[in-house]
Amino acid sequence: MTYWEQECGEKSLHTVLTTIINNKDVQIVKDDKELFRALKRHLTRKELHAFCMKEGASTDEAIAERVSVKLEDVELLLKKANRKIKQAKVGAEIFTKEDTE
């Protein structure tokens, strides 16, 4: 079970990334586990945990305690995670090359 599944349950990582990237011209890989592995490669442990916890509706206080950062640094950590998710090198891994379905 991935950390995403622990924090967000049945919520789809595919749907969340589609919302963040907000580009209707690209297709994102449908497999949530593959998407999680791509995020795990590019985000730090703290960024990944903060991102998953925030999407799982955790409070900033809970995130700060879990990832061992100051409360005022949680927002910065989430901004860094979102910025990295939008980068081209992450996109290269999560975008499908062609529509195979």
C-alpha cells in the first residue's frame, strides 16, 4: 500500500494530478501506482508526505508534526511540491506518449 492510499483512501491520484497540471491537451498515465512512483522519484520525502496528507484533508498542524517541520514551513513545502509536479521532467514521466486505449 502506497502512502497515497494510506492518506487518501479511494481518492484518485490521476484526478488530483489532472487538476494540478490543468492541461487538456495531454493524457496522464491512468495507473495510480505508476504516478506515485514518479512523484516519489522527484519529490523529497517531506514534500511527498505533505502533498499526500494535504490531499487527504489533513490539517497543517498534523502535516507539520508528521514531516518534522515548523508549522509556518508547511505552506512552503506544499508550494515546492506543486512546483515540482508541474516541471517538465515530471511531466515526461506522467504523460502518456500516445493514446493506447
